[in-house]
Amino acid sequence: MKKIVIFASGGGSNAQAIINHFAESATVAITKVYCNKQEAGVLGIAAKANIPTIVFTKQEMESGLVEASLATEMPDLIVLAGFLLKIPSAIVQRFSGKIVNIHPALLPKYGGKGMHGMHVHEAVVAAKEEFSGITIHYVNEHYDEGAPLLQSTYKLVKEETAHSLAANVLKLEHFYFPRVIEFLMR
Ligand code: GRF
């Protein structure tokens, strides 16, 4: 059985899509959800799916608590699905090539520190971009700079707003992220 753990900080709609995708899988299991926010929606999603969770602070992650948990868990893949903290380099090194992230824009544009959630879509709309989309990529020591695994492009409509763009890009995330993970776990 291949083991996946999910890191998330917020609502967890990507985590839900991934959990649903592998619900009947005989070869892949989501064994833990890691979260840095006590009241994050993703914790309720994990509980409903009977997936154990671990909640930690930024300080606890930086003090090695999360790395110790991962050393026991030994996942085949670490999936960042709306996780807003930088992964400590000790974890990036220990799990090199086994950490993936999804970014709601066509990196390298609209990436880097602070570029998350609605900030991304507001910047894309303000810049009157013709296209946006998603980037699923390996995670390295620098925000959003790891090798790309998949990009999918969305053509903005004339009257696009940051909110409508967010909703359209989220649909691409929910479709492609589970399938890229499935390919990596083949
Ligand atoms: C998504 O927009 C994703 O691209 C970004 O954070 C958001 C997570 O949303 N990394 P959710 O918590 O999965 O609903």
C-alpha cells in the first residue's frame, strides 16, 4: 500500500478531492492530515474520512516535531494542498522528490512568498492576463520553484473577476491534482 500524507492550512477542498479519488483504492491510502490551524475546515474533512490528524504551530514545525512525525509515518508522498507555511529544509532534503504542491497560477508568474489564494487571482485579473491556470510541482527549498509536474491553462473571459477566476481555477485543481498523484503512485 502506498502511503500519502496531506498538509493543508485551510478549507481543504483539494484534500477532499484527493480523499474522494482514493476512497476505493486498493493500492493508495491517505494516512494522515497535517495542519497548522486548529479550526481549519480540512480537520473536519479528515475526521469524516476517519483519517488521523496532527495539528502543530509554526514553531513546533520548525523545532522538528513534524519531521519526527514524518520519520515515523514514512509516507511515499507528501501532498501540500493549500499549506501556507514554508516546509523546513530538513524535511525537503529528507523527502526530496517526494513532496508536491499545487499553485493556482501558471508559475513562474504569480508565485513566491505571499502569492497565495485570492492574492494570486486578484493580481492576475489586475494585470488583465489572457490566461491563468494551475501548476503542480515538486517542492524544493524555495517557494514555488520546484520542477513542474503539470500545468493546465484557463482562458479568462471578458468579465472575469478574481472570485470567478478562483472558482474556475479550483475546478482544474480538483480535477488534476488527484490524477497527478495517482500517476506518481503508479
Ligand atoms: C488552492 O487555491 C490551492 O491552489 C492553494 O491553496 C488553495 C487551497 O484551497 N495552494 P483548499 O483549502 O484546498 O480549498
